[in-house]
Amino acid sequence: MQKLEDFMNSLTDRDWGWWPVVSLRPPKDRDIDNLTLLKMTCFFGPAMGLVMLLLRVRSLEALTLQRIALHLVLGCVAFFVLYKFTFAFFWNRRARRLRAKTTQPSPPLE
């Protein structure tokens, strides 16, 4: 599990993984909370929905406003859930560990 966490966090530590919302990236010792994830979803979710739509549509006649809207919403839900249980999960594990290290009392000097 530690190797997977290290790999996932190595991806989320890179600026390109957050582009264009790099300003939303919290410090490594802070959780990716639902509000931050919701803000990310506003950008990446519709993009994911459009990709899902393009993969499913066989012809231009199949495009309707309802189908486009449905895929945009489904893309947002899918992005939020997938990110929450993958990248945010491992980021938050590391954040808790880093916070625990900083709050441990120093050993007494002899």
C-alpha cells in the first residue's frame, strides 16, 4: 500500500497534475477536503463528461441537449468520486501522517 501511496502522491505533487487549478493544491500536511475537490470538479468534471460523450456517440444525429447535459453531470460525479477515492485518499493519508509528526512532543533533553 505504501508503494501505491508514494506513486499516487508523486503524481499529485507535480504542478502539471493540477494545471490549471494549481492554486487549489493544499500544503502537503493539509487534507484535500470536499470543497477543494468540488472546485476541481467544476473544471475537470465537464471535461471528463465530454470525453465520455465523445466515446459513446456514434453519429452527430445522436447528440441532443439532454444527452450532452447528462454526460456533463455524470462526468462531474465520476470525477469527484474517482478522485476522492484515489488521489485524495492517498494525499490525505500522507497529510495525516505529516500532521502527526509535527504534533508529537519533542523528547526531553537530558
